[in-house]
Amino acid sequence: MATIEHRPASGGIGESVLRKEDAKLIVGQGRFVDDLVLPGMLHAAFARSPFGHARITGVDRSAALALPGVAAVLTADELGIAGGVPCASNPTGDTRQPRQPLLAEGIVRYCGEPVVMVIATNRYTARDAADAIVIDYEPLPAVVDGRKALAPDAPLVHGQYPDNLCCTLRHETDGFEEAFAAAPHVVRSANFNQRITPVSMETRGVVADWVRASGEVTLYTSTQVPHFVRTFVAVINETSESKVRVVTPDVGGGFGAKLNTYREEYLACAASKIVGAPVKWIEDRSESHNATIHGRDQHQQYEAAVEADGKIRALRFRAVQNNGAYLQLLTPSISHLTVFMVPGPYAIENISIEVRQAFTNTTPTDAYRGAGRPEATHGLERLVDEIADELGLDPADVRRRNFIEEFPYTTSVGLSYDSGDYGTALDRALELACYDTFEERRAEARGRGRYRGIGLSSYVEVCGLAPSAVTKAIGISAPGWESSTVRMHPFGKVTVITGSSPHGQGHATSWSQIVATELGVPFDDVEVIHGDTAFAPYGLGTYGSRSLAVAGAALYRSVQKVKEKGRAIAAHELECSVDDLEWADGRWSVKGSPERGATIQGLATSAWVAANLPPGLEPGMEATTFHDPPNFTFPFGTHVCEVEIDPETGRVEVVGYVAVDDCGNVINPMIVEGQVHGGVIQSIAQAIFEETVYAEDGQLRTPTLVEYQVPSAADLPRITSDRTVTPSPVNPLGTKGIGEAGTIAACPAVVNAAVDALSVLGIRHLEMPMQPHRVWEAIRNANPTGAAR
Amino acid sequence: MRSSIRITVNGVEHDLEVEPRRLLVHALREDLGLTGTHVGCDTSSCGACTVHLDGDAVLSCTMLAVQANGRSITTVEGLATAGGLHPIQTAFHERHALQCGFCTPGMLMAGAALIEGNPEITEAEVRQGLEGNLCRCTGYQNIVDAVLVAARETARA
Amino acid sequence: MIPTKTAYTRPESIEEALATLADGARPIAGGMSLIPMMKLRLASPASLVDLSGLAELTGIAMDGSDLVIGAMTRHREVAGSALVRAQAGALADAAAGIGSPAVRNRGTIGGSLAQSDPHGDLPAVLLALGGSVEVRGASGSRTIAAADLAVGFLTTTLAADEMIVAVRLPGGAGRSAYAKFHRRAIDWSIVGAAAVIRGTTTTVALTGMAAVAVRATGFEVIVNAGGSLEEAARHAGDGTRPAEGLDGSAEYKRHLAGVLARRATEAALAR
């Protein structure tokens, strides 16, 4: 088998080191959940509700049970599990948290809700059996729109509550109304941040192996949060945390959708216990469109009180968040993150916020790349352009005029922005985008029959939610710390165990770079492992662009501990004081006598041999850190988009895109740029292509990748990315986070560009996704005589 | 209700007994243990399951195993030769053209077919040629660049 | 993702294939539509007869002034054929744009016409070119003109025991073109237009405007009377009632029909 050679560079911090992760993935030797086979393994399939809301009046399992190879056909009755899928979020203290049973109990509340689970010898038979089950339903009135769900006469999703309100998030600064009334202009803006299907290329999947004899449970699952899954399997499946091992093999993308625990994880464990064999379930793509969380789905209204120069004096924000039928792990916190980011990068001192969260007969919404922050950024950046438009100002000037300039800065919603330099990023983006000469390009395009426009988006986001006291205070019952272990082996090689749980982010490479620099050992001497609760210290996982800022800092601290232990051993061996030693290039040496010293790798050997250690010092060279940062981090930047619109068809084409991001210090620029590319493209996809659509009766109208429009390389532009560097003061590496910047920034840049392109027709607003028919209709409605050409 | 088929996969001949409805991708993954080929959708939309059938890129999840009877298949496991990695594999690594790696086998197989005998392929042609392969991580830019690099490399080899 | 149980044969002669069809088997050509339908359980054929073993059903050749293409000829071969480009440019355009390369490597011209998807490109091309399909069945051979082949959504006048063996097109339609509009590159056409210019006569057929391909009569009348393409475009969708969907309103599609009819005609004129 051919293999690749790692680049033999020093592999330290700041280099674009090629990824360690790639070697197996490019030869087909990745190990994803569906690749796993256990002895005697059986396969699961589900009969799911075809209705958005219905009463189950009968289940006939006989045809399924009669099929050869069917081991079990399970309904809620057979399971007898009292618990439900957990929600770790209660942002108001009185957030309604209806139980989400593992299999439907009498009522189905969204299309795709699982009703019956089948276990059979292979996936073909399991599917046949699931389809052979006859379930009688009595359809009930459904509601799929968050705003309609809050109307007085709406059908109730959960009969135990008097209405469909989940909770209301409110925040208002003192004297808001007076401040609002004092400004000379009021600018209003409304947006719908549409519902999105995450579409990790690997769907979800599990293999559960409950060994009855010992009570040990091993669950292989495609997740971003293995330790959460373990904790909740212990609770829901009523066993001991120490009996449960969760393993994440290679994970084919998550984008927030796998920052969750799902019914099928608990069900596979329960079924494995019942049938006495390992059980595999792999989600079909079309199943996934119903069964895995959706993102966004927030209706927004803004009112800004502004000065004539565009300075925003007060901002009123009202929104309705569609939570779906049940709460998943963090559902109510997603629009809470929107609340935190309502003022964005601007010094808006007076603010009034109200977000109502609604239950509907739809798949639950939860974190999707950006998670609440894209909603805030999109609405605000559209508003800023509308302010510029109404007041006849340059959109770049309005942004610059409102930017926060002094850091740390406490915002009107109470966050303390760590560091920033928003103007520099804006200037750099405008320069790269040739903003000054845009009108020439607009005119040239017009000569070709195209409308060309340019749009800006300046953003700040929040990453690394911590410290844990704060996450608790905002109603998230999961903490915000992260763990690391650095283990030096007898010959000085290093194993890093990280509590985060990557799925494409390149932790093995970046973490090795940190160790290479901070411990002075060769890059290739470091291995990074993760995602197995049997040997990893408890970790919170990979989400919210937190890994480098929190887990990276945890790693840094473990490295320092190991280094300090080496120092003690070196001092003992060299018969000097630790204060006489200095550190350089992976080696402790006596100050002024560099030849008298010892390498950290040699000191690891000494620690293992343990024959000559300082009195009281334990053998071994290993350290574990649980790091709880003092604050969030706040990456920022400005993106500039240019589009061209064909007025005959309404097609919006991105023809230029510049991203200037500031994520603090960078460990691996290549990986950072890859995150920007992916995030920006995912957001352009939301702006132009993707929307999850329900019919009024609760049927999903985008059930496959034919209807749901994930674009390919043929549909998308090249982008240019650059960075400014403003280190974060809240962690020792000065890093901030980059995973979500692109999805947060790009949508409004694209929409602002399209609105700018069509502004000559009097168009002031376009809803996402800007699919051709919508744009054509906007053009037609704006200019009924000019649409044809 | 089983059919006997003989298929050559990565140069090795295999005799299999399969249900006629069995998808080729399941025969490759489950019967032959070649799990490098992935399933990403059920509507021929994503290309994750792309393999070569007698040299042509095809979707192994949109084909029955029995339809491959008597044919020769190359999967991602067979892309490298004794002489080393295929240039497109090297280019994907060097250009950071993969993140989670799940779409990668299909991208590699689609890309390898695209550049075969076409070393001067343009960026626009590469983008068009990858219209059937979805990636959710990379934004495609580095994938497109890697395919272009591999195409030029193929010409030099 | 999992098809229902089915039986399968791959005959090596047309006679054998016809006998299997007569026993109730469903023909499978490239399977690019049928297999996804089986995976989603929208189709559950009890048995399949695979036509890929019938070598005589592939190939592209002239028969007198007609271009004859075997039913099992793949889109890729049609798209790449110089003969097709010279004799029926619209067909080459359309074949080159179906699905993705992997789909074009398996999908066939006969399979696509027999599938008769309202958003498929080939029925409109066949209609505009004035082509026909040659059919064989248990009761013999017949020819079905393009206009008589498709009768409804995924429905043709082919009997259950019949199959398309070849597609016959009057040659000399090098001045023809196909223009389509879709959201993503891989998508089916929302609307497509095939334009064929023979002498002074322009013929245009449309994809996506009804359950089957239709002629753009309103467009043709104006163009053939010497009217402008712009004027004709305003009438391309006259009389059609395309389905409303996530891809647009009927009005939008009627508008697109005009844009695409004009673009296809301009492209044909330029050839």
C-alpha cells in the first residue's frame, strides 16, 4: 500500500503544515461508523410518521414479524423507557421542555418522527420489515410556521400547554424608549432567515453493542460530542456512566447537526440490550432530511433610531424562532445566541430585544454552523445597508462610523468583547475587493445586460462559550471547559489526548504543531487521539468554533506542566536549581552553559526509568488539564461580495468574493483558510440555493438532495481570503476560532450585493434563498415593463 | 433469489452470490470489505459512491451488483499502484482538498476520470466535471485546484 | 436506499428480451431513473430485464438521410459524437447536459425517452427534430413518432411488452440547438427549449411546460412569419399551464420558455 510522506518541516505554530489526517482518507482507509462490523451484528430500520401531526390509532406488526431474518419489532411499549431525548438549555428558567419520547407514544408531531423500530439480520430485510408495518393514523391539524404557531387559534403541538410558546427571551437597556425617540430617523428592516438542512456528507449512524453478561455498553456513533452522548446514554438507558463507552470513529462532517444526542443513539443501545446482539443503524439521506435537526428558521424585525450620519442610537429587535416539535440538546439557546449578538460590531448603547420561540409540527431546529450568530449578523448587516440607502450614505462609512473602537468593550447585551480592530479588517477587505473602482465594473456588466452589485458584511462573533459559570448563567447546563492530556512515552514520543472531537477540522495536525513548538519535539513524534470515552478525559467536544480557543489552551497548559516536570528532573540531574535552567529548542540547559542540559525527550526517558528522580517526584511524564477560560473570544472581519444578475432568468451569480477574517493568532494558515472557504461557500449556498420547505400540513417538500439544493463546484465561485491578526487576551495562544466565521459573514454580503445590483430598479430587499424565480419575480414586480430584457 | 456474478475489483476477480436488488456499493462495501467507497445520498445527487466501471466514472449506489457482472471495477482502494499514489491523491493532500474526508473517495474517482487523457483541462471544465460530487467542508476551491494540479502532473508523468 | 426484491435477467438476444418482457419484466437500460425510484420505493418491479447485453442496440449511424441511434447508446456517446453534432446539434447539446458525467456514462437515449420525465431534455429534442422511436414487441415492430410517444407524467404509449430499440431522426439538422435553465448544474431542467432550423422554418419544442414535451406554437408562428425573436419569445409559453413548484410559478416558467426558445434559436442560427 502506497503511503504519503509528511512534510518534514519543523511543523511548528504558524506553518501551513500538511495534514496528518489525510493519509488514510485519500486511500479509502478512513473508518466511519458504517464501515464497522461486529460479530453477530444486526441492523435497524424505522417506520416513521408520514404525517406532520397525527394520532396513532393502531400498529400491526404481524407482516414484519413474519419476515425471515427479523429479530425484533419494537414500539414505545416494548421499550418501556421513561426518559426522553435531553435538552440542556433553559435560557429563561421557565422554558417549556416537553418530553421527546424515543419512539412516538400515541401522537406524532412531525413528519419523520420514529414510531416503530425493526431489528433484522441485514439492512435489506430491516427496510422490508419496516415498510411491512401497518400504522393507522388519524391526521390532526398541523402548524409549520413559527409566527402562525403563536397565533391564538393555532393547532397545539403539545396539548399539555395552552399555546405553542416555548419561551420568550427579553432584554432592554434602561431608558431605551427615550433614546429611541430622540434620534431623527427610524429605519425598519425585516428578514426571514430560512430553515436549512445541515447535510453533513456522512449521515448519522450508530453501532450499539450492549453486552448483557457484563452490562458494558459500547456505542459507536457519528457525533461531535461523545462524552455528552455517554452521559445521557447512562441516564436514558438507565445504566452507569462507567459502563458506557462511546467511540467516535472518523466523522464525515457535523456542522452542528451532530452537536446533539438523538433518539436513535438511545434506541440502538436499548435494542442491542433486548436482542442480545450489536445493532447498527445508518441513516439514509432522505431519512436524514426529516430525522436530523434543521437550522435557522427565524423571522426578524428591526427598527433602528439613527442620526443623519448613520450613527445608530437605539435598536429594537423582535423575532420569532421556530423551534420545531421538540427541543434537542440546545434548541432554546440558539436564538439566545442571536440575542447576544444583536449589536454586532457596533457601539449600540440602547437596545431592546424580544425573541419568542415557538413549537411547530416540524423537525426540531438546533445548532447549524454559526448557530444563532448568522441570524444576528444577517439581520443587522441588512439593516445597516438599509440605513445607508435611506440616508444616502456609503455602506462602508456607516459601518466604520458605528464600529466599536476600544477594547475590551462591554456591549449593551452584557458581553465583554475581548479584542478587536474592525476598521483595519474593513479597510483591507475594501482594498482587496477594489471597492473604489466598482462602478466601472457595474457599468461594464450593464453593457452585457447584467446587473452587477457589491455588498459588504462586517461581523463579530462569539466563540468558546466559557467560563462554565457563565454558560450556566445563560441557561446552558453543559459547561464550557475542555480537557487535554499530554503523555510522553519512554523514548520521548508524545501522545496527546484531546477532549474535543474533530470531524474534519485537522486537530491532529494543529495540536501536533502546538506540541512541536511548545515542547520542542519533532512534529512527527506527536500523535493526537480523541473521541473515545474509554481513554479520554471528559471533553465537551467540537462545536461553536471552540476547539483551538479552549481545547488548544488546555493542551498548552498540559504541555507547560510536562515541561515543568522535565525542568525539575533536569535540575536534579544537572545538580542545579530549577531557577538556573533556561528553555530553548526542546531542551533545558544551565544558563550560561548551554552544553550542560537535557532534552525534554531524554528527560521523559528519565521520568520513565525513575532511577534518579528528585525526592518526592512521581515517575512518568504525563499531565492532564481541565481548562475553563475566563471569557469568550470574539473573532471578526469584513467580507465583500460582488454578484451579477441575469434579469431574464433571475439567476444570481457570485462573481467576486473577498473574506478578511481575524481569528487571532493562527496555528495553521492552510487549515484556517480551508475553514473560511468551506464556511463562506456554505453561506453562499444559504443565500442563493438552500431552503428547507414544509407544506402547510407538515409534509417536508425538500425530502431529498434533488429538492434540497446543495450546490456543487459548478455552481460556485472562487473566493479570496486574507486575515488581520488581533490576538485574544483570554487564552495563552491568543487564538479565537474560525470554524463559523464564513457562515456568519457571507449571507448578508451576498444579499446586500444582490440588492445593490437591483437597486436601480427600486428593489430594496430580497429574501433568501435568492433562487432565480424569486429574483425574477422581484424584478418583474419592481419594473413590470423591463423584465424581459 | 440469488444471482451468481463474477466481478473484477481492483484487479482481483471475485465470485459473489447476491440478491438481484443488491446495490453495487453494498457488494463492494459489505461483501468485499472495500469500505472506501461511501454512500452519501439516495438520489444520485452527491457522487460519494463514484467508482470506475471499465474505466468510466459511475455511481455504485445507482447500479445493481448484477449489472456489473463480468465487468471490471476500480475503487479508491485501487487508485494507487505499486508505483505509488495516483497524482490526484497526492494533490488532494498537498492542496488541502479534504477536511472530513467523506466525499473524498468519490471526488478522487470522479476527478481521476475527468483528467484522464485531458491534462490541459481548465478550471471551468473541472468545476463542470465535478457537478455531480458534493462536498460540505471545503467550499470546493482546493478540490478544484488539486484536480488541476493532478491533471498537469499526469501530463508530465 | 434499499430497493424491494426483484428478479433479474440480462438476455443476449432481442428475442429473449422480448420474451422476458412478455412475462411481465420491466426493462432496465442505464437505470439512472429507475434505480433511484426503486431505492426510494417509488418503483417496485417484480423483475427486471437488463438490455445492456444487446450489442445491436448501441451505435450511431446514418441510414439514408436519417440519423439512427441505438436505444442503449449512452448520453456520453451521443454528446461526443461528431455525427450527432453535425446532423442534430440540439441532441448533442442536450445529451451533454444530462445529470453529471457519471450519469451520462450509464444513462441511455432510449431509457431516457421511455422514462418520459416531464423535465427530461430528450423528449423535447426528439419532438423538435421530428424524430421517432423504433419499437419492438411481442407482436412485432412499429415506429412511434415523437408526438405520439409520451402521453403523460412518466407515461408513454409503449406497451408493457415493448421496448425502444432505436431512435430515428431526420438528419440535416446541424442548425439546431438546445437551451435549458436549471438551478444547479446537476438539476433537471426547469424549462428547456430545442430549436431546429430547416430552411426557413424554425421548430421549437419545450421541456418542463407540461407533463410531456410540447411545441412552442406561439413562438413558431411568429418567427416563421418573419417576426422578431423578442416578439416570438413573449408567446412561447402561450397555452401552457406548467406545474407550480419550488422551482417557480407557472408565469415564471412561461417567461423562461420565451427566453430559452429565443436563446436556442439564436444558438441554432449561429451554427
